[in-house]
Amino acid sequence: MSENDLISKILNALVEPVIVVSSNRYLIAINAAAQEIFNGGAVGADLSLTLRHPSVLRAFADVMAGMDKVSVPLTLKMPLPTTFRMTATRLKNAKSAFGENNDPAVVMSFNDISDGLEAEQMRSDFVTNVSHELRSPITALSGFIETLKGAAKDDPQAQARFLDIMEAEAARMNRLIQDLMSLSKVETMERVRPTHKVELEGLIQGIVNTLEPQAMANTKTIRIANQTKNPTVLGDADQLIQVFQNLIENAIKYSRPGTEITILIAPHSGQSGIAEIVTSVADKGEGIAAVHLPRLTERFYRVDSGRSRQMGGTGLGLAIVKHILNRHRGRLAVTSEIGVGSNFSVFLPSA
């Protein structure tokens, strides 16, 4: 095997895109990963034709001017915007490796840092949202405490009213903390698929028995319709209870008084013919505008933030549902019509 063949095999074995550019700015070598993202750039092509980006050309010029190494961030549109850390390194005496006449060459490697940047942005957004969600009840509590120590010090009626509000705000903070802990726990387990068999009808019936008094207090009824025999999935029973309790509670909160909430359990043929069980929770509420549907599982996203907070929502319920279903290799589908109601369908692989 020749030296050039060996170098070509090594370059193609690298996961990172790598190109080698001569002092005359044409490609000496390009590995398979680079050809894939640079639309099949070929040996002999000019660098500016393969990768037309000012940062790349500037880094090449800096290295050729004498710098040993230059590293710059580089965002390419591609099918989806992707950010790389492009590192240009001066390679002296390139004759033996690439057949050049002792001229320097430049090795350019491209490390995809998009995931890290997205994770950092998500972390920043998450901290900002949590801070915002906690600031409101803390500010309210501080204000009421100040009032109770001052103007309402000798007013029993005001004290009772303010204490009720303070209790509600403290409960809201506690729910938020509990949901944050639950979300963190779910995320740490997301890649570990459950292996226990769970019978869905019995699990859902238990949830309905628990929530029925709440529904009756709001003049609403719950009906279970099972169209499959012994619907069983591989799952974590506690987490699946979280999923369906969240969906059924939401249906109770947002459906109109005097209406029925329907829970349908049915067989379904999923992708590649995989047998699934679909469980749908349908309400007759105000409905959700189509523009909101793609964002329902985002953390702290609310269709009506004022109403959600008033009803005790933390904005994390459907985010938790999404992560639990990811762990179970399932999915959530939502359909809704303004003035008619909403349907939340959970698809889980059958056991």
C-alpha cells in the first residue's frame, strides 16, 4: 500500500470532515465526511468553490501568512443550520504526503458543535424560565408578609384573605419544584427502556377512580372505551400513571361543565407495521389554536398563561409526558378544534 493510499484510508476513517489545501488554495485531499457536507468537493477544486465562506478563506490566509493554527466558529446552512469549530493547521513540507514541492499545506478539520450550543441555549432558557416562574410567587409572598406586618396587622379579615393567597402561592411553588424534580429524574432515565409489562386498562381505571370526584365536582363525567383485549405494554407503571393522570386532569380542567371526557383504548399499526396501543383522551373544551400545537410539550409553554397559573399549572406537565414517552419509545399526538375540543393520543408499542 502506498503512502498516499494509507493517508486516504486514514482520512476517510475519521468521523470529522477534513480537507487538505495546497499553498495555491486548491484541494489536495478531502475525506468522505467532508465530501458529504460540502456537496462532493473534489481534489483539484479551488477552496473558494468548495467552501465559499469568508471565515474559511481568512483562516487559510492567516495560516499561510505564518500562523501555525487558527480556530474559528463556522455556521453552514446545509439542510439544517449547523455550527462547526473549524481548525486550520499549517502542515510544513507536504511533499512526502501529497506530492507537493516542499510547499506548506493547510489541514482544515470541522468539529460539529451544534449539539453543545443548543444544550447551552436550552440550559440558559431553562434557568431564565425557572427564575421567572419562582419570582412571581416569591414577590407575592414578600408583599403579603409586609402588609401583614404593617397595614393589616390588626385586621383579622384581611389577614385571613392574605393567608389564603399566601398558602396558594406556596403550594404553587411546591408544585413547580416537584415538577422540576420529576422532569430531572425522567431525563436521567430517558435512554433506559422499561421492561415490565403493564396492563393499560387497569392502570387507567385506577387513575379515573382517583380523579372522578374532581370531575364530578365540576359536573363532568369520564368514560373509558376499550376496543382491545388485555392491552399490555412494556413500561414503568409509575411513569405511565404520570402521563395519563396529567392528560386526564387537563381534560377535567379545560372541558366545559356538563360534558363527558372520553378515554379510548384501541389497537394501532405503527411505523413499519409495529403493533401499538393508542390511548386517546378527548375533551369538549374550548380547543387549542393550531399555531400552539407544535409547542405544547415545550417547558413552560402555555397557551393561556393566566388561566394555566390560575388552575395550578406549572407549564411542565406535557414536557414530562414527552420525556416519559421518549423513554417508552412512544409518542404523543394532539388534535384540536376551536369551540369543539381537544384529543391527546398516546401511542405505545404493544408488549
